[in-house]
Amino acid sequence: MTKKRRNDDDVFGNVWDDLSYEDLNIHHFVLSEPMLEVRDYGDVIKVLVEASGSEDGDVAIERIRTRSVDLVLKYKGRHIRKRIELPARVKPSGYAIKVKNGVAQILLRKE
């Protein structure tokens, strides 16, 4: 008994020939998420979020919980809501937001 090797073109057709680069760029734009980094500096937690196309007024904190932050920002021309989990408990007041060179920096004080 011989095993016949299956060709992917038989099953799926030639999918990649039907796609154009414009289609891929649209999907990349819609599906992309901003990069995110959370750093712990002892008494302060610093959150860095990619905010391409944003200014100081375009990034806002919607709600601060003890171990997470709900953030609203403008990213590549669209508004995004994002919940960021934090490594420690933070105070609900006394935070600072600064946007510079397409990166939003959020400073939160620990409890």
C-alpha cells in the first residue's frame, strides 16, 4: 500500500495568489494592538504604552482599581480601551500621564 502525499493546493486552492498586499495592510491595521510595558520601581509603577498619533489630551485613565487600570487612548487614528493588569496594589489618586514621541507614560503610586 502506497501513501499518497497530499498537496495543499488540492485542499485549499491557491489562497495566497488571491490575496493582495492592500488586503493584508487593512487586516494589520485593524488587528494591531499597541505595545505595552509595565515596570515596578519600588514605590511607583510606570506603564509605557505605544500611542502613535496621540497627544497629551488623547490618553486618559478611565478607572483605577487596586490591581488594574482602565485606559482610553488614541492609537493609529482609532480609539482603544485597554485594561492593564498591575504587579502591585496602587492608589486610586495621584497619577501622572505624559505623552512624548508616540509613547504614553503613566506613573501610579503604590499603596
